[in-house]
Amino acid sequence: MKTASLRTDLQYNEDKVSIKVMMETETSKEIRILFRKGQTMKEHKAGYPITVEIHEGTITFGVEGEKMVLKTGDLISLDANVPHDLLAQEDSIVRLTLSKSDNVERVAKVVE
């Protein structure tokens, strides 16, 4: 058994999005992404399917040029290699589920 909390030890960065691996299981990596209002993740792709949960806040989520507003409690899943970007409309906590085979460093490069 493993446990983690998306709401403890919140350390926002003022200049860029904060990324932290919260848990790894046999099949996935659970990542917390902390956004300050106005922070972005530029357009990128994942080599494996992903799931994104807006744990708290509001995110404008772009998928292949289409923009949608996701709010607290919303989920979205994307197949591999689908271009997407994120823009925080307010301070937000986002949970990202990656395949165990995916690379967390790839995610970190998106915010550099």
C-alpha cells in the first residue's frame, strides 16, 4: 500500500510551474503540478496516454488548437501523441497520471 496527498507540502514557484512525483505504482506515475495564476505549460505531447485531473482551480486546456475550461473536479484523458497546453486561470492543483513507461523529466522540460 502507498499513500500520498495532493494538498500537503504545497510549494508553488513564482516563476514557473512546480512539478512533484507523488507516487509510483506498478502501472503509473502520479504527479502533482502546482500553477500560480497565469502560469503555463507550453504545447507538448506525451508518448503514452495520460489522464489529467483538476484537483483545485481553473485551467484553460488546449487540445490540438481547441480550448476548453476545466474546473475543480474535472478530468480529461488523452491518447498518446496528442498536442496539448495548459494555462492557469487561477492558482491550481493538477494531478497528472502518466504511464509507468513515460518519463517525468519530459514533463519537467515543458516548464523550463
